Amino acid sequence: MSTQTTPERVLLQGSEACVRGALAAGCRFYAGYPITPATEIMELMSRMLPKAGGVFIQMEDEIASLGATIGASLGGMKAMTATSGPGFSLMQEHISFAAMAEVPCVIVNVMRGGPSTGLPTRPMQGDVMQARWGAHGDHPMLVVAPSSAYEFFDLTVKAFNLAERYRSPVIVLADEIVAHTRESVVLPPMEEIEIEDRPRPTVPPEWYSPYRDPGTGIPPMAAFGEGYRFHVTGLMHDINGYPTERQDETQELMMRLFNKISKDFHLLQWYDSYYDEGAEITVIAYGSVARSALKAVKMARDKGLPVSLVKLKMLWPFMRRTVMRYLESSRKVIVPEMNMGQLSREVKRVNQGKCEVLTLNKIDGEMITPSEILAKVEEALA
Amino acid sequence: MKQTPHLIHRYLRSSKRFPHVWCPGCGIGILLGALVRAIDEGGYSKDDIMLVSGIGCSGRLPVYLDFNTLHTTHGRALTFATGIKLAKPHLKVIVVMGDGDASSIGGNHLIHAARRNIDITTIIVNNQIYGMTGGQASPTTPFGLTTASSPYGHLEHPFDISKLVEAAGAVFVARSTVYHTKALDGLIGRALKKKGFSVVEVMSPCVTHFGKMTGMSSPVDMMRWQKDNAVPFEKAREMSTEELQNKIVTGVLVDIEKPTFHEEHARIWREVK
């Protein structure tokens, strides 16, 4: 595990970078079930966690994996699981529980070709909407999307920070290309990595109400087994965690679940932009497609074409204010995706007729190439 | 029983709004009493008891008790409990589930927790029916019984939960009825002391649904049924299959030793350090 004090250049697979990020963030519990193309994360965890004093357990299925992850988090550990499409579908019930009971946890979904068993070893981006809306009931979601091994490291650290800060499940939505590509990564020294921990109660146990809003929208979280005896349930609950059907208590809890994240929308605009200067066309991309898009935009600029790229690193909550700026400044926007148009629906929703939104969709199990995006750019400028 | 007021004040949550959710004549209240007495008798600190439940009538049990309490999802209580036990090994983790909860939707988790020998005590409240949803057939509903979801008679054969967890590897398996309260207190106490995955299957009357469908319309009828039909394991060994029809075999079925998951994990820690 990384304890270095100077930047370290290493050759890492995306999955390996994810595991390093998790350990750097303080993850000490992993429960999982084998599934292509996310199995490498589990195998690395099984080797590295015991050495770090952590706990690895292979569960009987993905439902159990997230159940154990939530249990460990309630026991005070930073915990995660990783899976791919079919397993991610199974986890939805417990993602909903974690949202309701406000249990910090990180779920990595390495997207593969779907629907169903689909193309286990090939990339698609078919789970963008499932990541947002897959779990039952109305609640906000936090979803980040890495496009490189470095970002897989960085966004896994940040996913833990978000989970701890907001007491929420956080999904790292990677894809097969990002997880399996081996590339050179410069890891920051440990002391430069910002680590956040969940708010803990400062009152004695007899004064503790596990779901009382301290004013921030995020109640301090005690761990089970440390003298604070409290109740946690997936039922609608009052500030003591006890089941309630009262309208006022239901309304208060639901609004707090939404507001604790929406109050910070301005802090959750995570993106990189390239070649903004004088751009008439903007490409909006995420995940491995953003790599092809960057190459395409470079090629276009070499030809003197006025094109920029916005790479989204946070997918949900959707970065309305960032995307809006580009919709207002561009003549046309292109959204390339390895699905039939999931994030582009959000771009169109925010667009409200400001500019023309074009899509480039590919669902044959192969990556979108730079030349395909460049061709779309040239077509848009013609 | 004269200590009951003391136990109520010590172990029931004064901050929890009553009345409770269970029907008159339900056996879960008796189980709650037995659990409290076993914990008190065992001398455990309230801070060290972790009570986890799934969904259904039995899922509502933990909230009334002043321990660390967690009400999880349907069938998955053991998965949460596994995570908690590994994060906080000092906790005495107890899981309460119903028969549908434990052996239908949670059947996979039940057999794997037993196989893994995770140090958890599991209490399965078996009322042979889905009570909370209105009396549908469960995996322990007798063959042929008319229920809300088997109006022409149940076409399937019931699980023997105790034998199921024995086969899956549980190190302690016992069965009792809520009528045999003294025995139940003792069996829960023994299960709590056992290191590894221990199971107590508790036959519990659901007057509202199972009673109605079997012609036992009052709590007294159901208690009498438990009283008259319970047979100890030792005696059952000498009885024929025909004689055991509709009997409730009670007592300790399994009591063996095996390394627990946590002990093995601790060994890995020492070896890789």
C-alpha cells in the first residue's frame, strides 16, 4: 500500500488504481462476488486488505456483498464493493437502503455490454440511468465516472470522501476499457491526498438522536458497538430512527435527504475542459469515450476547427450549471456515448432550445474511435 | 417471572412509542421475553448486544429493545450482520428472522452464513405462514393447506429448517416452541454462548392467519397444539415417520465444534503481517 512521500510513477491497470485509491481513502472492508470485468478489483482486495489490517470477504452474491458492506460501515469501517451490470442490478435494493438509512458506502460498477449477460468482456455505457434511477424510491444519487487509470484512483478516493461527507451510497461508474487499460500513472504522495471522515457524535450516548439534523442536514453518525445504542431501519423514521408514518416526519426526512446534497450542487461540478477558446462546437463526453473525444478534438484543432471538449467526471447529480454554460456559448453540442443516448437526454433536458444537441451512439461492443468523433464534428460544422 | 418488571425497565426502550405491532395471541412477544431473559442470564452488557432483523412480523422485534438494533431488508439480515460482526468482533450479534424471511428470500444467505461459520446467533421465528402480508403460503407451510395464495391447497412440501441449517454446517441447532418457554430461554442461552453459527428455530403461533386456516381460532387452541404435539429429539429417534406426522420435534439437534470465520481471518492477519 502507498505510504510514499513523493509522487510515484507506476504502471497500473484501472482496477489496480481503484484499489490503491480505496486503500488510500481508508477503505478497510471489501465484500464482493466474482464478475467480469470487475473481478480484478476483488482479487486485489483479497491480497491487499489483510496486509493493511482490513477485512476481505467473498459473499454468496451481490445482494449479500452490499449488505455486508453496509453492515461494516454501520460498524464504523469505510467499506466498498465492486461489480458489473448484472450484479449492479442485484444491488439496487441495498443502494436504496443505504440512501434511506444514510450509510456511507462505495459501489464500483465496471460497465460491460448489456442488456442481460450481454458482452461480459466488452465496453458499453448502458448503466448511466440505472446508476441514477435503478434503486427504488425517490432519493438523490452521487455518481462519478473515471476516464483513465489515474482518475479511477482519484475518483475512488473522492467517492469515499463524498460517501463520508454526505452519509450516502456513492457509485463509481467505470467501464471495461477504463478498468482493463494498463497505463502510466503518477500517484500523489499520501500526505497530499485529502481524506474526509464521517461526522461523529460529540454528545454523550444518552443525548444522541441518530437522525437529528444538526443544521447541516447531515446527522453525526455513531458506530454500532461504541456505547451509542440506537436503531437503524429502512422504514420511514423519526429523529431517533424509530419507524413513523407521520406526514410531518416523513416530509422532514425526505426533504433532508434531498437538501443535504442539493445545497452543495455548486461544489459538485467536477469536470475538465479542453480548447475552450473560440469554440463553436463542444463535445461533452465521460468515461473512456472522453479519451477518444480528446484525441478527436486535438485532431480537429490541428485542422483549425473551433471545437472544445468537456469531460464530465461527475454524472449525478447532473451538472446543470456547467453544461448550461457550454450550451449557451456553443452553436452545437455533440454527446458521444456507448449507448443509445442516456446522458444526452439530460443534456437535451437542460438545453431548452439554446443550441443544437447532436448524439453519436455506438452499441456494437467496440469503443468509439477518435476518427468517428472527428467525422461527427466535421459533419456538424459543414 | 417475578423479575419481569425489572427486565422491562432494564431492556425495553422507554423512548419507543407503544403499543407494539403484533396481533393478540402472537408468539413473538413470548420470544422477546425469552430473548431478554437469556441475555440477562448470560450477563451481557447492553452495549455489546447487536440485534439485527429482516422484514415481516419478526422484523419489528429489535426496535423495542435497548440494544444496538438494525432493521434491514427482506431476507438479508444475515448479510448486514456479517459485515457488522467483522467490523466489530466484540459484539454479540443476534439475528431474528421469520420462516419466509430466513428460508425463502433469505435462504441463500442462511445456508452460506452456516457454511462460513460466522459467529452469529440466529433465531428463526417459524409460524409456517407469511403473517404480515396476510397469510400466504411460506416455505414451511404444510402440504395441502389452504392459504391466501394456495386457495386450492398448497402444492409444495415444507422445509425442515433445523435439518437445512444442520446440512449447511451450523455448529449449534435447536428447536423449541413458545409454549415451552422455560426450555426456549435455556436454548437461546446456550446458542448465545456457542462460538460459531448457532440457530434456534422457534415454533410460534400466528392465530390471525395460520390459526384461521387450520381451524385453531384462539390463542389457547394454538398453545394447546404446541403443548400436545411437541416431541423431544431423543424420543423422536425411536418413532416412525407416520408417528412423527404433524409433530414438532424439539431440543438440541446439533452441537459441534468448528473454527469460526473470524478466527480464521485473524490467523491470516497474523500470517501476512
